Amino acid sequence: TKLPLVVIDGANVAYAYAQALGMNPNTSLGSKSIGRTEPEVLGIEIAVKYFLDAGCRVQVVIPLYWMRRKPNDDNNNGNGTIKQK
């Protein structure tokens, strides 16, 4: 049987984790004030590990601009994929 699939919104998890750690100078995630919060990718790693340890398959969806691409990489269709080991 196939393991259950968990899809994680990586951007929201990373920003929420940064806010929970007190790294957010803003009062809410939607705030546009000066001093924008940087996402904390450790939050994504923790979430992925949690679900993998629970026996699930995991996919993380992140914004395309978070991916570092070569300028001549025209084969990317806008989806980032992270392969599991």
C-alpha cells in the first residue's frame, strides 16, 4: 500500500516558524512594515522530519523565486521538486 502524502506549504511554515521564534519584527505575517521577516527554513526541516517519522510521504511547495536556478535553465516548468534520499 502507498503511504499517505502530506503536502506542506513551505513558505507559510518557514515564516510562521520565524515568527514563533521571535525573529519577526512585525506583528503579523501580512504586515508590510519596514524590517521584513526572513523565512526560517529550519521550520520546514522540522515539519518534514515529523511527517517522515510518522510514516508519510512528504512534498514541500515553495515559491519559485526561492529556488536558485542557472540563468540558462529554460527547462524548468515553474515547479520545484526536492528528491528524498
